[in-house]
Amino acid sequence: MAKTVILRPRSTGTEQPLSSLCGLLREWLPRQRWFAGKDRPVTDLTVLSATELFPGCLHVLVDAGYLPVPAPGGGTHPPGDCYQLLLGVREQLSPRLGRALIGRVQDGPLAGLTVFDALHDPRSAALLLERLRQPGAAGPLCFETDPAAGIPSGLAPRLLDAEQSNSSLVYGDAFILKVFRRIQPGINPDLEVPGALVAQGCNRVPAPVAWLRTTEPWAATLGVLQPYLPDASDGWTLALGALAAREDFTKEAYELGQATADIHLALASAFPAGTHGEMERTAAAMTARLEAAAHCVPALRPFVPGLRSAFRALATCDAGPAAQRIHGDLHLGQVLRAGREWFVIDFEGEPSRPLAERRGAQSPVRDVAGMLRSFDYAARQRRPWRPEWARRCREAYCAGYAVRAGWDPRKKHALLRAYETDRAVYEVLYEARHRPGWLPVPMAAIERLAVRGG
């Protein structure tokens, strides 16, 4: 039987049963690739809930509180983030799990035991799949499975080592489990959207077969299991391969544009439509994100006046297609090519944005702009830079999109420029925080968009 501890809020001042973990986690969390608060000091850490999944493995939700940082325009940034952890607990840690080490607990119920990231442990990962295969509850945790899905037992797990804002486990090259790290209240789009698309008959997405959610401290999605496409290659890898071989990529880009339009059409049918209006609100939100990014990244500041003009143009430009549900973070790393078909994955949206915003209706131009920026990213991975390669791919992608969607993104110049600018601003902030060596890539786009207008 699962043992669950729902701990008192920090405001009570009562000593918490697992408070001894917090010191270790306060040091370990900021070093993780998926930790979102790297530019904000962690002031305190509170265990919100802890559930024993099986002997030697705790499921833990922690709240990381940050030092208040002033936000441009007044106020402060959100006070904290909730993170999901699966913690292994043993007397001694095997040397092969050394990279998963968090530390040794000094006091409290776990005193003298070693704590580590259990997703690195094949035994724990295998037991996690077994819980998903058998629907049920463990305290506030709920394991649910599509009744039509057949998930065999005994699939060997491996943890993907790619740079991600979450953690992913592949089981026997048959399934992939995405474990969300930063948790927000509500259903995660990466569960909601693929399920809705499959119900529409869209075959561009792998359907969810099982998922994990919690009811405490609030209802939220924790993980999603989907079919894995072992013979597929992601668009980023394919694009870089084409560049290295000096091969054309326009056919693939054209077909990717068609796939994007297929997804948008299915999303428009699956979810309530948005409206054409609210351009002023969109422009204001983009301007606020620009100012916030410039506050954090000094290199962006000289270009702010030129970038603002892209957002001001939204007030008078053609509003384009109606707002609808979209992917929200579309780029070459979010698409897979298996055989002659493109598949779209990772519908979570930009994890740094509030969940309500990611689940809301937005212009499909946002997704188009994200993919156009991705072609530029790929082209800049090799020297000499090949801007003509990116230009041809961008043209082919838009042409393919127009054939399926019935409207051409290239004819919405002001709208496309605004969304591409907003995406480039996001990229600048992301690279400055996580990959400073990549900062020149979006900064080159910033200069183009600010000085030449596109």
C-alpha cells in the first residue's frame, strides 16, 4: 500500500517530516538542465507532497521559492515553481548511478540514506512502467491507461540524454514516457492535444496510451506515455545532415509545411475557435516580453526601438487567420520523419509560459514563425553560414503550408514579422540563460528584424 505524506504549507512554521531533503535539493536542483530558475536565487525549498511509489522510490513535489526580482513595468516575477522528482533512496549507491547522486541525508526519517534521481535507475524506471500498465492510485497519484492500448511487460528502459525541459524514458524502442519536471495546475497540452487530434482522425501524432496525474496539492498532469518511433529521425538531425552533405532540403521543408497545416486544420476542428481581434493585446504582450528580455540580456537593448516597431505594426496589419489551438513551440526538433511522413510531437508549448496561456487560442502564424526561425538556426550551425539554404527552406515550407491551409503566410508580412520577432526575443532569453555560446544565432535574427524589418 502506498504511503503518502501531504506536508503542511511553509507558512505554518511547523517542522516538516522530509525537511532534511531540502538542503540537498537546494544545491542539486539549479544544476539540472530542466530547472527554470537559473537566473533567480532559490531562497527556500518546500516539500509539497511525498508518496512512496514502491520500496526505495519516493515521488516528490517540491516548491522552489525565489528571491523577488523586479519585473519591467512594475511588480515582481512569480514567486516560485513546482518541480516533480522521483527520488531513489538506498543505503549505498551503485557506482554506475554516480551521475544520479543527489546526496546523503543527515537527519530526519531518511537519515543515513543516499538519495538519487531514480529516473537514471533501470529498476526504478521499469517499476514505473509497471505502475502505468496497471491503472490505479497511489495516494494522490493516479495511473491511467487507454483501454485499447496493449503495453507489454518487461520492456528495457533507457533515459534519453538529450537537452530537454523534461525527462524522457524509452522502453524497448516501443514506448516513450515524458516525465514533466515543472508542474502547473491543470491538464498538460501534451496529453490533451494529441488525444484530441487522434480523435479527429489525424495521423500526424503518436496517441497517448497511458498517463500519470496528481490530485494534490492540486490537479495536474505529471507524465504521458506514447508510442516510440524507433526508425524516425528528428527534423533538426535531418536538416543538419543535408547541410553537411550540401544537399537540398526544400522537398522535406515543403512536406513539413503541409504537415503543419494538417495539424492546424485538425486543431481548429478539435477545439473551439478563437477570434480575429485582440491585436492590441497581442502587441502589448509581445512588447512586455521584449522589455523583460532586454532587462535580462544587455546585448538586446540597442535593438529594442526597432523591434518595438514590429509589434506596433500589428495594430494596423491584416489580422490573418482566426486564433485557435496551436502547437506553441514548433521547431525542427519537434518533428519526426518516419519513412516519407512527418509526425509532430511535444505539444507542451513553451514551458516557461503559464499553462493557461499555452492552452489558449493563438494565431497559427506563431507556429509558422517558430519553424522559420528553426531553419535559420540550422543554417547557422555550419561555417560558412548559408543564408540561401535557410531562405529556400523557408519559402518551400510556406508554399507547402499554403497548399493545405488555403492561405499563404508570406502574404501576411507584418503579422509574420511580429511573430518571428517575438520568437527571436524568446530565443535570446533562452540562450542567455541556458546556452550562452548559442546567443549569436538569435542575435543575428534580432539585428535583421530590427534594422531591415524582416
